[in-house]
Amino acid sequence: MKSKILVTGGLGFIGSHTVVALQQQGFEVVIIDNLSNSSLDVLAGITKITQITPEFENIDLRNKEAVIDFFEKYQDISGVIHFAASKAVGESVENPLLYYENNLSTLIYILQQLSKKDKASFIFSSSCTVYGQADSLPINENAMIKKAMSPYGNTKQIGEEIIMDTCKVYPSLKAISLRYFNPIGAHPSTEIGELPIGTPQNLVPFITQTAIGKREQLSVFGNDYPTSDGTCVRDYIHVVDLAKAHVVALKKLMDEALDKNYDVFNLGTGKGNSVLEVIESFERSTGKKLPYKIVDRREGDITAAYADTNKANTGLNWRAEHTLDEALESAWKWEKKVFKNEE
């Protein structure tokens, strides 16, 4: 019998790619998404890629009764991958209570239901933001957790603590927190990809929207950082690689191959690229010239962050396979399709 997996936020950027990866590995998937930052069109994209339409429930996970009712209806859920959360750093500073409610109460309600099961697996969508500006690079999982720079970052730190404390009390619950670095790109089919609503929060959608003509030019925030070319350095990972890591981590939990019932893993490429290097890579892989200007630094930006991936490479037997050029080329193909559909 196929294992039934709940993917919350399963119509979002990383969630949708993970649903595809799960279905391709034989899992039965149920998606919960309230469509606040996604579209039902994504469900059609998932179906086109996999020839399977996952079950879908439009539920706001802040509604505790709705969460209870869901787990009553789907009593055969054996694992949860939890993406559903608000994720804009700036917005979290302006509206902290929204972020604490949306990102923490939903997590608690799901864990309350899983704790009642004889056996359950849980994957948490965490972030490298928990490290802040690390004392040394690359960043491994033992790096100090710094005071969060934003309410969003704080919800990831607190979320990890909630899961860890819960696992101590419920040995039947097995969980992994996956700390992503910077997910980019799109599925090679161009059926799903990153769909930012309003102004993008991340570099690559800004690049592709500028290249297609939606934006006049790209703003590069600061060129006076202590890096090779003065611009910020990040670890950019292809979303397809990231999605595969969730499936590998879930199987590890379900096969009971984890030494303990809670652990954390970094997910990145292990290589840092500056903003200017990303622009150069985009121009090289797509043949598109990108207009950009250097502007003042942006508040809250750290200088550099890239992953030490050894733990995931050995502990999960996973590693990122796609190059930066490949990721940017896929993001560009996706942008062109989105733009054509909007015309």
C-alpha cells in the first residue's frame, strides 16, 4: 500500500516541486493550501508532469477545528511535509503578529494531531536564516543559532525548538528540520516554477522579470561588502534538487534509519555566489543582457552565507546536482512561459 503524505503549502514554489518528486517516487499525496500565496493553476501543472492529480483541500491551518477535522477525515496520513508559512522578511517586521500566528499556531496544531498517532514522520521547512551572519564559512549544522534579524527568522528558530521539544515527549514522532539556503529555478517541464505575488522578495525573480521587461532595471543592494566583488554572497540551490532532498529525508524517517527521532540538515550546494556572479551566470546561460544599477545596502542583509553540506551528503545520501547556470536557465524558461500566458 502506498504511504499517504500530507504536504502543507503544496501549491507553493518548493511545495509543488516536492509534490511532484513524492508522486514520482510512488507516494500518495494530499495537499493543504489556502491559496493566499499560490494558485490552483499549479495543481494542473503538477498533474501534467506526473499524470496524477493529488488530493487537494483548501484549508486555513490557523483554524484549529479545521485541522482536527482534516486528520479525522484522513486517518491514514503517515507523514507530513510542512511548508505552509508566511515568508517575506520585510512584511514580518511590519506585521509580526500575523507571522507568529501563521507560522507557529499552524505548526502546533499539526503536531498536536501527529502526536496522537502510533507512528508519524514530520519534515519541517526551515531556513539558513537561523544562523544569521555565521562566525565562519561554510556553515555547518553545529554553528551557533544567532538572534533572529526578523520575526520571520524567529518563527523558524522557535518552530525548530517546538518540534525538538515535542519529539522528546513523543518518541513515536520522528522529525527532521531542513535548513534551506537559497532555492531558485523551475521544473524542466516549465509546468511549475516560482510565482511571486506582487514585488518579488528574492533575487532571481527580480532578474528574470527585468530580463523580460517587466522591470526597468535590477537594483544591486551594495557593492562595498567584504567579498570578492563587494556584493553579497549566497548559496543558490536548484528547487528540483531541494525537492528530492525532502523525499530522501522522509524515506529516512519512515525506514527508521535515523539514529534519533529529531535531527537537522543543511540543504545547499556548498558553494557561495555573489550577486554579480549570479548576474554573469544568467547572462551566460540565457544570452540575455541584464540592466542593473548599484544602490545602497538593504537593511538586514548579511554579507555571506553558504552551506557545509557534508551532513546531508553522508547522512541522507543526497547532494545537489544542478549547476547555477542550469538553475538560472530553467528560471528564465519559466519566466518566458509566464509572460506569454499573461499577454
